[in-house]
Amino acid sequence: MTNRRDFIKNMSLITAGGVLAGVTGTSCSGGTATATAAAPKGNKVLGLQIYSLQQELYNDLPKRMAELKEMGYVKLELSGYSAGKVGDVDMMEFKKMAEDAGLKLVSSHVSPSIEGQQMFAPFSYDDVPKLKEDWKFKTEEHQKLGCKFMIIPMFLPIMSMKTSDEVKQMSDYFNQLAEINKQAGITFAYHNHNWEFNRVTTPGEQAGRNPFAPSGQQIQDLMIEYTDPALVSFELDVYWTVRGGNDPLEYLKKHANRIKALHIKDTAVLGQSGLLNFENIFNQMYANGIEDFFVELESVQALNITQFEGVKGCADFLQNASFVK
């Protein structure tokens, strides 16, 4: 039986210009796409998911934002919005400090909640009316921030889903939230991790089998099928797509009309693992007309550097990459 590790290894060998096999320690014939001759700094439009900085961002916030602009970041994707604040900062004060530094708030990761409590499994759709009221309020807040996107960063009930009917019900729920966004002129999107690539049974299939078995349909694919393309878009996290056993390049090609933003991510600092062929990903992103991408960096504590140093390393990689515009 083919497992995810074997799949990624095989995919790297057969997919032209696709994912590199850094997971398995092998490499495809195309070689690792590294940053080539330095491109002029200042003309590139780099985006950053502020989760990458964790609490370091809030140590003298105006100064930190100025440092991000100096690195070359122009667009920000928010994390940590709650009850009119970003982190512990009033959201409009946050917006002003960002704009004073020359940064634009483009996107925000936001979770539907009831009285501040996020939805976990088991998920009751009886709560949808309250969740829609919560989402309407959050949408109005993000209109004030001027955000182009409101993106659900994860939906934990997905991890326990076993059937396509469960995915259909969730997709109908997303359509309802997305309609609220559309009326406000904001794009609703969903951001994947790796568990969206678990497989579920569809009518006629045997239930209770291994969710990683090469049968059934992937949740991500069903979400794309079941959600309304006029309402729901997707932010493809290229790193988690690979970890889910899939090729982000193929997703970009197949779903060009649904993927509206990217998370550019690696195991740590961009370009150091050899896991992804960023050159081909960026080329396809531009071919698709995608305007927004955001660097995301997990904790780099094991590297004995700060989050800001890691984020700067990511910016340097992109600034020096001839394939990044």
C-alpha cells in the first residue's frame, strides 16, 4: 500500500516542475530551485502573515513594522483578531501604525465563534445562526480595516470527518458565511493544512477504512466541488499541501479559478529545505493572475534565531530570487 512518504517521493520523480523530494532525501532531475541572481530590491511586493512573528511583533510595534517595510514586506495578513483587537492592540490603532510604516492590511485569518469560543468537533450546525451573526460583526470590522480577504485558517471538525456528506454539510455552512462577505465586498477563503487531504467515504464505499488509503475522495477536493465558486475561494498553503501528499503546482493548474492567494512556506526559512520548487510555484502563480501571497514561518527556536531574523531570511530569499516579481 502506498503511503504519503512514498507518494511524495514518486510525485517528485514524475511531476515535471513539481514538488521536490526533500521529505525523502532524494531530488528530482530538475534540481532544487534556489534564489538566483539578485533582483532589484524595492520593486517587489512581498506579503507576510503576522503569525510568523508571534509576540516579537508587539515589542515596540511601530518600530517592528518599519523593520518589516525595510525588509521589503508591503502586504500584511492578520492573525490574532478578536473583539476589535489585533493581539492586544485596538484594530484601528494597528491599522494606522501599519499604514504609517507603509504596510497595507490585505487579508485576515479569522475563525467563526460564539461568545469567543471557536468551533471544535463535534460540530453542531444548530449553532449556525449564531455563528452567522458573529461572522457578520467580524465582517463589518474587517470592512473598517480595509481587508480584501477574510480567511478561515482551519476548521478542526474536518479532522474527524469520515463521509462526503459531512463535507457537503460543512461546505453549505461556508457558503452561508461567504454570502455575508460578498455583500460586504470581501472575499471569503479557506486555508488548508494537511488534514484537508484526508480521504472520506462517498456513497457506496466501505466505511471505517484508513483515511490515508488511496481510495475515496480528498476533503479538499470535495470542498472545492461543494462550495459555490461565486462565493468561496481558497488560500493554498503550498507547504501543507505537500505534507498532505499533493503537488501544489498541480492544484494551481487544476483550480486556477478558485485559488486566490498563497501561503509561501517551508519547513523553516524559505529555500533551505529543498522541499518545494518555489520557482515553478511562483511562475504558475503569476500565470494564474494571483496577486497576493503571504510568507508564513513557524517557530525557528530550534535554529537559535529570532522570528524576525527568520522572517528577514525569508524576505532575503525572495528578494534575491529572479523568479519573484
